[in-house]
Amino acid sequence: MSAAFSNSGAGASESDAAAKPGSSGSQAVTPGAQPPQRARQKKRSQVVRACDWCRKHRVKCDNHYPCSNCAQRGGECSNEIMKAASLPLAQREIDRLRLKIQELELELKQERATREVTPHSDPSRYLAALSPPELSVVGSEYGDPSRINAWGGIRMSTARSKNKTWYGPSSLFYFIGRINAFLGGTLQQPHSADHMLLDSSSRRLDEPTATPEEEEPSFHGINHPSGFAQDPVPKATYLSPTQEEYFLDLFWQSYHTSLFPILDETGFKEHYRSLWTASGNTRKPSALVDIVVAMCMQYGMSMLPAVKQQQVFVDNDHDAAIAGRWHYRRSQTLLARELESPTVSTLQCHLLCCIYLCCGSFQNMADSACGLAVRAAYMLGLHLDPPPTMPQREREMRKRLWWALYVLDSKIGMKLGRPFLLPHLSAATPSLPGDHLEAALQSGSNFAPLGDNVTWLSFNLQQSKLFQAARTVHTAFYDRTPNVDDGLTIWDDPPALASHAEFIRPYMKGLDDWAAGVPVALLTKRQNNGAPLSTDGSALDIEQFAPVWLQRQRLLLELMYHHLSANLYRPFISFGSSPTTSYPSSSTVTAAAAAAAAKDAATKCARHATTVTRITHQVLSTTAILAGWHEAFQLQWNAALTLVGFVLSQLAHHGGGGATTAAAAAEEEARKAIDLSVAVFDIFSDSFAVASSAARIMRDLGAKVDFLRQVQHQQQQQEAGGFGEVMVGGGGGQTMMPSSSANTTMMMMMLGNGGSEIQPDTSAVSKTWGGALSADELNSASMQDVFNMAFAVDEWSNLDSLWPGMESQFPVVLEQYVLG
């Protein structure tokens, strides 16, 4: 029984094992037959988490995006709750983001296309529609020929070569050219200033290390630099190790703190020590060290009195402007080897070379050097914000380099009136460099903090912000096409100029905002409760016990603010009729307000130029902070000629009755500032040879301005009541002069003869004045020549004579005037 039970159990078990799952156990198994194969089941497709719609409706979802259910219904397939915790979901998220990017790119492309069409179709309407909050965002199309032609420009020779170069409407050269054109239109004859230029380094040399030649070679009528025919290289003179150490120490207290902090002081000194051989007699070549030495020699020699300079010069040029030129030349030779693979040191060399050339009066060479620096910066990727993974010390240095290049490009572009090389307010522009305590500690220099989180780097930050604000105004002003007829400039159309004055007013608020945001530690206090950075005429209250580098930072920041403000307002100095006389009687209140804005802008220009002169005179006469500082001289020369132009423009407006009370007061202040500028140049002449020529030019220009003002005053008195006339002169002829004793005395003093009798040339000046000669009627060629002389002083060029027409008319008198 039991055996039978076991067998039956075993048989049942085998039949069960052979049977398919779920089949009947009574099914017989054929002996010797193969057991049937079990069919392989298809693996069920699983989804980690269904999409929101499928989960809500409890239907099967899949791994597609969008899923088949959502695709069929045309709805959105989303899974807001589930995060991408698996590969399928991560892929779905990637697909979704790609689709979103494509949509955004399409919208951006359409928006850009709209912006490109709108402003160019109607520039005036586009600019007029800008609201004040949007004023800081302006395009940078300055340099477009269609715009430049409307503003004008001037071609002239400012170097040794006779070839002419172009200077734009914002340059000092073009401003003097406008004065020249005004007088030339009255005289109806052209005048050339080439034979009146100073014998300075830029006039004698093609470049700082060239040698002067007696005659510039010419090939088939084409003037070439002397280096084409002959390139003699005189024996260079270099410094000893002790002398190099002396000049290098000047750098950290001058250019490093008061211009651009683009060198790591600790790293530079370690690099310099590594260059010396074991004997200590020779140094390995280094382009960076050589250009720093050249700059410090240029500055150090200029700080010495003129007599001392003659005793210590290492070559035979006796010109502080090109001191260190052999180190500059060696730096250029070494730098040429790095152009294909530039480094940060290469960019630093380009920047410092540009500064050296600016101080040496080689302005066009400086412009070219700035271009090399810009290309090197792009090669190094400095136009991009440094990544956060980069060490903070390196990140800050790269930012300081980029913004130093931005400031330098802005200076040169606005000074020469040429297009900028770097973009303005670009979205890709690196952020401003830091000036906090940590950045100062990592800069490689050890200067004490100034309190309120202000450090020695704060000057660099504020300077960058200042030029940002100034370029915003400059770009907006010159990008706006003047609505004038073909062949005319904006100065030929007073209503157009007045319209620009009204347009630019809200932009100038950016400079006011900058002035309000300067830290107190970087401001120079004023006496008698005067406001810093103002034009109220108050004297400076220079802190006595402050580091020299800090005092220089404060002064240069204020001088640069007034300089930029004067230059931005200078286009509104007009030598034509007063803007109010150009509007018809039916003009609207808006037109009258625009004309008043033009007059107000010209007055502000004069006040800023006057402030530059007063500050510079006070600092030079009481301290040595700006002694030998080349840029301070250039700022003062710019201010002096601006003042002369303003006073002459007011004389022209007086004839039309266009002077306001504020303008008249500004005119008196400007005339006094012209005399003060002579004193400034006299002080500078102990450092720069060219300053003595600048002083002589301003003395004579001041005398001519006094004469014109007196003639204008006499005309007004003649119109009011009338005066008699007296005969002045003798010999071959007599000249009718006003009978007023004051006028006669002024005339004698201006000519320098102390009131003695004048012996004029009958053919030249024998005419009846009648006491009613206006500025427009003065037709002496000698008056015109005075303004031709001023063209090249910004390039440190010379004048060999002043008002040459008068020399032939009053030879004895002029000899007394010039010599005594």
C-alpha cells in the first residue's frame, strides 16, 4: 500500500512537472517524447513615474516626451513633482530644456531684428523717445562717416613729417580750427601754421629714439620718415644698477597709485631681483622692467629744476620728455618677440609704452600703442569676466588691466576725437575691479586703508566710473546726427546746436551723480565751506599730514572731473551769432529754452576750465604734489585755450546783444584765469621746456583779447553817446584813435611801449577807426596768425613768432614788448 502510494505520488509529481502551468494533472506523458518548451514572456515596459495627466486619469504612460497619450490629445506633458532621479527622466528634462532654448533664441533673434531697424530709420525720433532711466544705455557708433561728416574734423601736420593726420570734433585741435575758421572767414585768406611750430621732440624726431636730421628726405615728391633713407642708431646710454633702483622706487608712489595699478609690486620686485647675474653688474633683458625704468626717468627728470636737468642728463638731448628713451627702445625690441604669443606682461608693456609716448608728445604713436594693447587684451580673454575658479588675486588683476585699458582708450579717443577701440557698456564687459580691503591686501602693495572701506585701489575704481559716465555723454552727443544741410556743420546752425544742448542735459546728470558718490576720503576739502568738485571758486584746503600719493589721487580725480566736464560742454562755445537771434519771432518756448541751454552749457564749460586753472596754480605754487606731472600740464593747456575761445565767443555775442548776466560774469572770470594760466606755465617751465612757449603764447593771446574787448567796449560807448577821435602816430602817416585816455593808455600798454608814440607803417594801418570797430571787422592778418600758432602746443610744438603782421607794422614797439 505504501509502495503503491509512493509510486503513484512520484508519477503524479513527474506528470505535474512536465505539464504546463495551469494544465490538468491527468494529461498523459508520452514516453521518449521531448518536454514542450516554455514560451518566453515579453518584459513589461515600466515607467518610474507617469506624467501628471496619465497619473491623474490612471492610464498607462511611457518613457517618451511627450508621452503617446499627451501627444495624441495635443496637451502638455509634465511631471512637476518628480525630479530627474533616473536616466529616462533626465533625458526628458534635457529634451524639454532644449525646446525651451530654441523658443528663447527665436524670440531674441526677432527682438534684435526689431532694434536694428528702429533707431536707424529715424534717429531723432528714437533718441527723443528715450526716457531718463534709459540714458545710460547708448550705442557706440561714433566714427561712422555719415555722422562724422556732419560734425566735421581737421587734417593737419602735428609731427616732424609733413603728412597730415585727422583729428575729430572733440579734439582741442578742431576747437582751435574753429577759431581759425571764424577769423579766416573774416580775413578771406588761408593761413598755414606749419612754419610756426615749436622745435620740440615730436617736431624734431620721428620717434623718441630717432636722431634729428637736417633735411627730411623726399622720394619722388613723397615725404618719408628719415628712417627710410637712413636709420643711424647712436650709442645707447643705460643706467647703472644703483640708478635703476632709484628710478624704480619712484614708480610705486606715482604712476602705480595715481594712474593705473596694473603691476603686482611684490611680484615685480621678485622678477627684477631674479634678472641680475651673480656678479651684480649686468641684468638679463626684460621688456617690462625697461619700460618702467623709462617712464620713471621721464617723470624723475621732469621733477628736477631746469638747471639741474642740464647737469644730470645721460644723453645730449636735454629734454625731459624723452628721458629714458633708450630703455624704451630696448623694451620695444624685446616686446616685438612676444606679439605672436602675448602674455599679461606683454599687455602691461603696451599700456605703459602708451603712457610714455603720451607724456613725450607722440600722440599718434600713443594711439597706435593703445591699439596693440587692445588686441593683446582680446587675445588674453580679458574682455570676459574671470571664472570664479580663478584665484581672487589673479581675477582682480585681470579686471584692473581691462579697466585701465578702457580708461586709456577713452582718454585718447576723446582727446584726439577718434573712434574708441573698446565697446562701451557691453553686456560682456568684465565687472568693475574691487577696492575693498581684501583686494588691497592681495594686490601686492602695502598701503594703509583710508577708512570707511576705502583703500588705495578706490581711486582706480572711481576713475573708471568717471570715464564710464563721461563716455556715456560723449557717445550720446556725437552719435546724434545734427539736423543740418549738406556741407554744413552743427556750428553753422545755431538752432541745431541749441537742440543738442537741450538733448544732452539729462545725460550730464550722470557726471553729477558720480561727483555725489565719490568717497569723502578721496575728496579735497575747500576753504570757507566751499563744496568739493564744485566751480564756486573756493580755494583748496589741502590736508598737510597725508601721504603724497593720496594727495595726488585727490587732486587728479578733481582735475580730471573738471577737464572732462569742460570738454563735454566745449562744443557749445559758438563763434557765430547768438542762438537766440536765429529763431523767428514765432518760435516756441521750447526753442527759447534750448537756446538758453546752449548758453548755459558754454558758461559751464568756462567755469570748469577756470577751476582747473585755479586748482593747478594753487597746487604748483604751494606744494610739489604735481611737480613734473606731464598730464597736469596737458590739462592746463587744454583749459587755457578753452578759456581763450570762450572769451572770444562772448565778444562775438556781445555784438548781437546775446550776453547774459551769468555769461558776462563767467567772461570776466575767464579773462582773469587766462592771466593765471600764464603764471601756471611759468612754474611748469622749470620742468618742461615747452611750458615757456605756452606761457609766451598765452601772454600774447591775453593782450589781443584785451584789445578786442576794449574795442568792443568802445563800440558800445560810441553807440550810446559818441566820442571824438585823436590822431596817433607820426612820420609817414597818422591813425585815428578813440579819444578816451583809458583806451589810449590800454593800447600803449598792450604794445609794450609804456605809452610812447607809435610809428606805424602807413600802408598797413593808416585807416580811420571811428571808434566803432567790432570783432568781426578786425581784418589784420596778424590777428589771424595768433590762433594758428596754438595748434601744435598740445603736441608740444613751437611758435617762432607771434602776430608777424604786427612786427612789420610796429617793429620797435614789438621788440620792446617781447624782450621786456
